[in-house]
Amino acid sequence: MRVGILTHSFVDGYNGRFERVFAGGLERYMFDLALLLQDLGMRPEIHQLSFQGAFSSQVGGIDVYGHACGPDDAVKVFEQMADAVDGPVIYASFLWHPLRFRPHSIGICHGINWDRGDGSAQEKAQVAGAIQGALDHLQRIVSVDSQFVTYCRSVCTFNDPRKLVFIPNHVDTRRFRPDPGMRRADQVRVLFPRRISWERGVIPMMIVADRILARHPDVVVEFAGDVVEGNPITRVFRFWMKEHPHRHRLLHHVLSFSEMVRAYQKADIVVIPSIFSEGTSFSCLEALSCGAAVVATDVGGLNDLVIDGYNGLLVPPDFEALEAAVGRCIENRGLRRALGRKARETARAFDRSRWRLRWSRVLRPWLADWAARSPGAVD
């Protein structure tokens, strides 16, 4: 059976590099979900928005179709993508838009992105209406964090408590594991393992880097994240890197999923400074699993992962609070080690095997029901 996964991003449709998966948490999630569907005997195909024209590609044996999309066409193109799928559909993003959902479909919320204090009341009311529509028309919605579940229970109405399923993100704890030999005794390495984007907190991180590099000559700050070419944030970041007075202790790499393991293992401190739009961050889970001292903001699903003072430090999305927490970890090796030990223990509760089991319990009856409804969809 073919199963269509609809999303706004998978391969790099931002920069026209259709042969590679864009280095973000959503994209990683889609890849792992497609692999699980393959293991269940399905033929997943991913349909995504493309701002570089229509395309077809294949990544890891998964068929990928890009649908040309203009700045204001996303809702229309999402509905076109659903019409292009000859089989059951999973809406992997865009639930906060007023889509026309195909009946008996599943939705996924990867973290709310309207959790901004400066958003207008009208915009937030429109989001609430769209989420109500998703609850009314989708068979089930899987949320990666408890924030969306609480939002729906608080703002929307629905009678079936099984409509929402909380399945947090995952980490391969066998692969992402501590390696103390990777860390250098003569320096403290601070890692920002996120996309270079506004919502991921790159601006507060740049301010924090300015201050800790000036104050601590043994600190190295590494940014490991993808960029969108032509984006104003990208231009500012590159100028800042080039002209920085401590640029010899500033690094930026765009690393593949496999290369990220070593980045976490070399890091003493990992900073997850999201401002808004955050689920149960893969970056946070991977850092926890590698036994790093994690400093995270209390945004979205990060509250599901970090217990302040136990397995990391949790602070408001404010650069002064971030700087203070990172500074504590730089100056206190014992604190870093204690947080790292508890971080590793915490990560085991989010092991990839548990994620696959939870999702299998959702997918098996849904696929069986869909096949019974539409036997002609089976190849």
C-alpha cells in the first residue's frame, strides 16, 4: 500500500538541493517515519512544498515529490498534494492552517509555532479555528510534546480522548552515547546544534557567544546547523562570523545526521535557546544522550525533556538568563559532569525503539482500517 506523507519541508527545497535531506528535526522525523512504514510493509512517498519549482527525487529508497509553491499558495498546494496520493495520507505539518483534510487521515503536530507574545489576537484566533478543524476532520493527531495536547484541551472541543496521542521525539541511545575521550581538557566547547534561524534562537546565542568569548579565553563556540541562502539571518550571521574579534574561536559547520554524533561528544555544553516553535527537540535529546550539560529555554516541548538543575538548566528565552546559565556551566566542571550523568539517564526514556513501538500501535490499526475501506488501494 502506498502511504503519502505531506509536509512543507523534507529534501532541501529552500536551496534547490533536492538530493539531500534538509538538516532539521521535522525532516529527520519524516525520514524515520517513512522507514517505519517500510518496515510495516508499506510504500511511503513524501510530498512537500517547493519554492524552487516542481521536482521528483529519491532519498534512501523513499520517493519524494516537490510541488511548486508561491509565497501565498501553501494551503492550496497542500490540498493538491493530498489529491496526488493514491492511498492513506499523513499530514505531517501545517495543521494550524485551514486545510481541507482527506477523511480518515492522521495529522502530526511537531510543536506549536504560534507561541509568540507579539502575535496578534486575530492571528491566534485563526489558528484556534484551524486546529479545531483538524480535530474535527482528522482521525487522530499525534503530538510530539505535551504543550499541543494541553492547548487543544484548553482551547478546542472534542469528545474522544483518543483523538490526541502524545509520542515524544526519540534518540538512538546506542549511537548517541558519551565518549569522554573526545573532550579536551584545555578548553570548554559550547555547541549550538540548530538551524541558523530566528525561532531557534540564533540571535540570543550570538549575543551569549560575544560575552563568553570575551570573558573566557579557553572557550570555543561551535554553530552546527543548516542555513537558507538569501535569508537576512544568514547574511547577518556570516558577517558576524567573518568580522568577530574572536573568530579563531568561532566555528560553523553544516553537518550530516551521522556527523552530528561527534559534535555532541566533543561538546562540554550544548545550548538549545529556542524562542518559539519548539517540540521535543532532537538536538536536545541527542545532547542529553551524549551526556553533555544542556542549557535550554523553557519553550514548547523542551519542558518535557529538561528538569532544571537535574539533567540540565532551564531558563527563560532571554539572552541574559542564557548567558548566566552557560557561564555557570563553564565555571563549574563538577556541575557539568553531574548534569551530564543525569542527562544520559533521562535519554534512555526516549530511546528510538520506544518511539517505533508507540507509532506502530497507531499505524497498524489505521492502515488495516484503511485497507478494509479501500481494498483497491493495495498494489
